[in-house]
Amino acid sequence: MTVATVSVRDFRCYEAATARLDPDLTVVVGPNGAGKTNLLEAIYFGCTGASVRSTNDRELVRFGAVATRVVVRFVASSGEHELALAFAPGEAKRMTFDGAPVERLLDAPERPLVSVFVPDRLGLVKGAPGARRAHIDQLVAALWPARAGVRRAYSAVLAQRNALLARIRAGHATVASLDAWDQQLAGLALELIETRRRAVGLLAEPFAETGTLLGLDGELAIRYRPRSRARDAAAFIQELSERLPADLERGFTAHGPHRDELSITRAGREVRTYGSQGQQRLALLALLLAERELIGELRGTPPLLLLDDVMSELDGTHRAALVDLLRSHPGQALITTTDLDHVPEASGVSRLGVAGGRLLQSTDTAAA
Ligand SMILES: Nc1ncnc2c1ncn2[C@@H]1O[C@H](COP(=O)(O)OP(=O)(O)OP(=O)(O)O)[C@@H](O)[C@H]1O
Ligand SMILES: [Mg+2]
């Protein structure tokens, strides 16, 4: 699947623009404040219906405009398709697939998968475990869409159990009333743990290999560390009941896959605690690139990789390794940079110039 063009109207700094993407690598180049991140954000928004930077879609509407619209045209094995998204503050988003309304983009029969690197996402390797759990659950959803519901179902049952804990604590319910929820929670917890274990297991080798290809010294490793040792539902229920007094005191369930950790190490040490800025950046890149490879293998088409401002903290060797890797592996990618010199061999790649909130024409430098 390849994204061919992205057209925007009144999106952030853009009044009206159409960006044509290279099937392999596009470099978006321009000075600070030119509109590079905004373009990347528009592509992400058009493919996922969500913003990468903010949770408030209002910010996406150009100052002074009343609505924004993004249209993504892409080519899949079934032919050419068009996803369109319109948003006006105070109204629900409107989305169409090939002109027919869809409730959510998830319901579109086909849509490009996207993977994004923005500096904020470094929190994934250096921040709290919650971000890593959410990320691995998203990977699960990308690899096996049918299993995406397990995480949601688990969270729903967990919320019910927590509500019941509060009622028991207040004397409005009995401990016995937990049994039915614990049964359900155990089944879903084991399924979630098993699926995560599988996803991380598949990721481990490409992750280590990508780290090496990126020129990172010291082997990268990723390991899933579930809290629960349970092998079956009965054992999980037993673990829950051992912790019941503490749970009742706290008023929430402190045991289960919603508290699991995913550890990322380089040369045997946690990247979040011991990694340098550059190493953390490379570890995140290795993660996204390894996932891209895995999704490509399992789903037949790798996600579009959007890399914002990735070059600025990498040295020349690592920049060259990254560009080599992007060009030698299947999949479409887009990189933003303030400086073309940061992209080795830039003369051979498609460039998209941005200045003063406008797109300059897309230039194929081979022809220029
Ligand atoms: N809703 C909006 N309407 C109009 N302009 C906006 C809106 N939101 C942001 N901008 C402006 O868009 C401009 C470009 O921002 P963007 O983040 O895309 O720059 P950039 O090229 O990524 O710069 P840098 O290299 O510094 O990261 C900024 O001047 C910003 O203030
Ligand atoms: Mg930017």
C-alpha cells in the first residue's frame, strides 16, 4: 500500500496544498517554523483520524478558518482509494472512504497504517511503563486486528471490578460478588498476556538486528515482563484473591496485565535509565523500524513511517545508517529536516520543500 498524495485545506498553517509522496523516501525540507511538522501531522491525521501532537483537534484548524479537511489518496492491491476527513470545531468529524461515509476510520475497508516518530514519542523509551504497554497493544492491533478487542474488553471488566471494590469497601456489596468478574478478568488477562508475549517474541530478533544496522554499539533487547505468573485462569484468580485485602484498601486492582512492564535494554542495561539521548533515539527508531518489518511480513504491507526531526541529534554515521536502512528495506517513509546536509545522499531522494507555511513544488531531484 502506498500513499500517493495528501491534500489539505485550512490545516494548521496551510490554506490549500497537495503533497505528492515518493513510494520510497520523501524528505521534507525547510527552515524552523516552515510547516514541516504540520505536513507530517496532516498525513497522520488523514490516515488515522487523530492528531500526533495534541488531543484537541481545534488546534488543527487554520487560524481564522472554520473547518479543516484532509484527503489521502492511496494505492492498494485492490486499486486506488481515497480517504477524506473533515473537521469543524463543535461538530463531529466527518469521514468518507471512496466517497461513502464511514463512522470511524477503523471501519474503512482499507487504510494505510502509519508509524510515527516525533520527539515527544521518546517518552516511549524513557518514560513510564504505561506508554510502552499502550504501544505494544497497538502493535498487537496492527498485527492481528481481530485481537484488538481483548485489551478493551479487559479494561472494561477491570473498571467493573474496581467499581465493585469501592462498593464492597463502602459496605454496599459482598466479597462473593467479585467471583463473576474475577472469572472474566482472568480469561481476558491470560489472553492479553499471551498475545503481548507473542508480539514481543516476534519483535525481539528484528529489534536487535535493526539496532546493529543503525550502528548502535551494544545489543538491543526487548523483553515482556508480565506481573502475573499464572498459567491458567484458576492460578490468576488465586493471585487476585491473595491480593484482595490490599486491593480493598486501595480501592483498585493492583495486579494484572494493566501493570506489566516492557523492558528495553542496550548491552544489558535499561535504555530508559542508562541510555544517552542518541541511544534512546536510536532505540526508538529501531523499535519502529522492527515493527514496520514485522507488520510488513504479517500483513503484507508495511506502515508508512513518518519521522519528524529525527536527524538533529544523530551524528553523521548514524544518519547515514538510518537513510541506508530506509532505502534498502521495503516500505514508504517520510523524513523532515531543516538541513538537507543531514540526509546523506539527499541528491538521490525526492524532496518536498516547505517555506513560510506553504509547500514548494515537489521536486524529483534526479530530473532537476
Ligand atoms: N492552527 C494553526 N493555524 C495557523 N498556523 C498554525 C496553526 N498551528 C500552528 N501554526 C503555525 O505553523 C507554523 C509551522 O509550524 P511547524 O510546526 O509545522 O514548523 P516546522 O517546519 O516543523 O518547524 P521546526 O523546524 O521548528 O520544527 C508555525 O509558525 C506555527 O505557529
Ligand atoms: Mg517541526
